[in-house]
Amino acid sequence: MIDRKKRQRGAALVIVLWVALLLSVALAVALASARIEARIAAARENTFLARQAAADGLEFAAQAIAGERAGRIEGVSTLEFSINGYDVSFSPAQESEKLDLNLASEQVLADFFRFLGEEEENATKLAAHVADWRDTDDLARPNGAERRDYAAARNGERIGNRLFYSADELSLVLGISPKLAKCAMPVLTVFGDGRAPSAALLTKLYNRDTQRNDAASGVQLGTASRSAAAGRRYAITASAKSRTNPDHRGVALTGVFRITGAQTRAYEWITRFDASEETATVDETCGVKD
């Protein structure tokens, strides 16, 4: 009888120990889960605050450029400041170095297509096709293509007769091959300012010297397309990083705005988006004729 009671007490003790162990494990899991959730919440809060700081920075930079800096972007990097524990720095966005499909002149377009390996005659033709796509009439330019040309070549498919909504719409233009569209894509934007793509960007992406004429040297051109929006446009990237927690991930936002010239609101935003630190790459065959 005594042995039986001892065995029962021993079994009860084992059960108690197992329950204690299970409770300890459950408590450890709960604490670990709570710590993970706390870190996630802190990271989300940091991202939110950093994004807000970057957004405030964009407004500050736009006001400075549209106002006292009178449209100068060269010194935008000197505008860095701190807000709510976040350091905000600025740089001209890569969008400003790209070729804007809606604003670039036919000459710049032709120069770019030649850079990508097209012969002189075809480069000029493709530039006219792009210009005819983005205007609103059905009057074809010399070597251009309008509604009837698209209908005949593509089984009734319609031409845009509007501005490009996105850079990848270049592939819809008559005569643009898939390879040419793919090679051009890293340099294209619809948020530029009408200038030719910068020589530095072309060299970086295509890894070769930019053998181009003066019209495509990257300087400000005198004329943009007839569909160009009024006012100079600027693309700026604002980067915000926590001052007290340098290990926290920073946030970079790119904003594109237009100078209005109005006294009440000297600028207006065209778009804002997350800035990517990664630069698109191009195929090594780009610029080489098949």
C-alpha cells in the first residue's frame, strides 16, 4: 500500500514537472513572440516616421528650388537638415538624367536610337513615329506613322495620339522592335525635363563611351515636343535615416515636381515614389546590330 502511494506521488510529481516545463516553454515562446512583434512594430514605426521625414524633405527642397533658389538644383545636396530625430539628405534623382518620352525633341530621340545601334535613316524614322504617337492629330510627319499606318500594319490596332502613360509603352510604337525597347528601357522616363540622357548615365548603363553629337550632349535643349507640359520639371530624391538608431533602415523617396510660376503655389507635384538604389542593367548586345 505504501509503495503504491509512493508511486502515485512520484507520478504526480512527474506530471507537475512536465506541466511546469510545458508552461516554461509556452512562456518562452510567448516572450519571444512578443519581442519579435515589438521589433516589427518598431521597424514599422521607424519606416513610417522616416517616410514622413523624407516627404517633408521633398516639400522643403521643392520650396527652396521654386523660391529663393530660383530653379537651381545644383546645390540641392546642401539643403540637408534634421527633423524629429531623422537626418534628411538630398540628391538629384536619376529620373532627371533620363530621356523623357513625352518631352524629348525628335532630334534627341533620333540621337538616342542611333546610340542604341539604329542606322541614321531608321533612327530618324523611329523618332518621328514616337512624336506622332504622342501628339493628338492624325497628320503624319515625314517618315512618321499615324492612325491608318497602325491600322494597316497591325490589323486595326490604334495609335496612342496621346502622351505616354509609362516608359514601357515605347514597345507599342510602330517599328520599335522588342530588342530596341528592352535596350532603351533603363534610360527612359515620363518624369524628365526634356533634356537628352546624361552621358554619365549612358556610360554607366551600357559600359561604353558615348559617341554622340553636340545635340545629345546632355545640355538643356531649346525646344521640346509640342505636347510638352508648361514649366520646368525637377526630380529630387530625399533620403531619411534615424539619427538615434543608425541600424534602422532608412527611406528614400523620389519626387517629381513642376514649376508653376504662380505666386500662391510656385510648384506642383507630378508624382512621388520609392527610390530604388538598384540601377537597371542592359544586355551586352544593346547597341550592336543583329
